[in-house]
Amino acid sequence: MTPTHSWMTLSLGVLMIMTASCAVSRPVSAVAPPRLMLPPEAEARCGLARLPPQATAADLEAAYVRRGAQVAACDAARQLAVDTLRDERALIDVWMECIGRQKMPANSVKNAAHRC
């Protein structure tokens, strides 16, 4: 009769547990989540008009109007960045939902806009 070592029985049990745990885990997705490109307007710095050293009342009025337009343009660029970020997060949420169901094809970035 051959002697059995307790470590052999233990290692067989560990091997069975490891195999079973790998069988139920989902495969790692090789597909990256969708990313949107931020428009250049959203990344540009906002410029503000400055008064010349010897400013007159006309210079003050012109700078006031120019600054108002620049603030409005800057706010529009900021809103564009916020909208892009929200859209990207919505795409990633859809992508995560689809990956969870394992129904998304390999070329999923262009197909992520629709529900699975």
C-alpha cells in the first residue's frame, strides 16, 4: 500500500477550487470603453479684454462690451465641455451594461450609442 500524504489531498482540493472559480468568472474584456474627443473650443483658454494704460471712457465702454462677449463665449465653451463629458459618461454606462450582458461586439465603440 502506498502512503498518501495529506498535502497531496489538500493540493487536489485547492486545484479543484481554483478551476471552479475560474470557470465562473467572466473573461476580461479587451475592448476599451468609448471615449469622446473634447472640442478644441472647450480646451482653449478664455481671454478677457484689458484696458490700455491711459484708458478713456470710450475704452472702458468698448472693453465692457468686449468682455461681455468673451464671457458668453467662455461659458458656451464650458457648457460644450460639460455636455461632452455627460455624453461620454452615458456611453460608458451603456458600454458597461452591454459588457455585463456579453452582447457587445468587438468593434463596440461605434456601436455603443444604441442599447444592446
